Amino acid sequence: MRLRKTMMGVSGALVCLVAGASVAAGAGSSGTPAGGPIKLFVQPGANQGQGKILFTGAVGDYGSSSPAVSSGGKKIGTATLTKGTIKLDLTAIGAKVNSANPKIDAATCSASVTKSAASPIVSGTGLYAGIHGTVKITESFGVLGSFYKSGPNKGKCNLSNSNAPPVATMATVYGTGTVSF
């Protein structure tokens, strides 16, 4: 189904971006960060990665992400910030988003999904060496499809035809958590 493939592509991009956002969890201005509550904000990029990430709260930094990779049966995202990298286990959020069944509004040919899951921080480098904690990540996205222009389905929503790419998509990723070193 075209919508599911679109969702999986958006999900993959978001998973990568979330991983990047998690890198910022250990950022500080000097020395080892004290840790504490954090919030992350992700501006998803195209092609499952290359998004922008910002962390605020007890630590702060920004950077970009690269595509998540499989490792030992888990989906691990690596993010690169200005002061190091952080790896995050994105298995749970990826599974939830990839198995989501969005409700499709046939009248407007649109659909949306919002899913949340805990994502443990696996490791870090640079200023983030020794970071640990968990970030509750929420991924939310919407898709606006097109309508058949001719044939027996003329006027009906077309979210499953590979020849009908979405008219528009939008995604957001954000999270809250606590980190320590």
C-alpha cells in the first residue's frame, strides 16, 4: 500500500532524526554536563537522515543525524552534534510507527499518525561519553494524497498507487527525558 510505504519512509527519516536529536541530550557548554531533564526537537530531513536537531534543558546542543542501522536485532541511531555523538536504541519507536494503521479520511484523502515510545541511550562520545538515560520520543506525521483523475475510481482517494506520490507530507519529532553521566 502506497500510504504504508510513505509512512515507513517518513518513519525511517524520523527515526534517524530522533537519533540525531538524542545526541544533544549530553551536550553542555564546558566540562562534563550535570545531566537532568531535557527536551529535544527535530526538523526532519529527506532521505532518512540529514535532519536538524536541537536539545534544550539541562544540556543543550545541536547537530544532524545519519540513517539508523541494525545492530544485534536493534535499530540504532547515531547523531552527530557539535561536541560529540550519541547512539540511541530506536527499536521500539520504529516498530510502533512502522506497524501503525492510520485512519484515512477518504473525503479529503488525508491521514495522520502519532506514536510514542521510550528510547534508551546506548552510548556517547566526546562530551557525551558515559551518557545514559531514556528519551520518550513522539513521532507525528500527516499525508495528503491525490484523487484518481480518470477511470473507474475517478474522484476517489489514491493513497495506494505507486504512480501517485503524496501531494504533501509533514512530520514532527520531539521528546522529553532525563540524562545523567
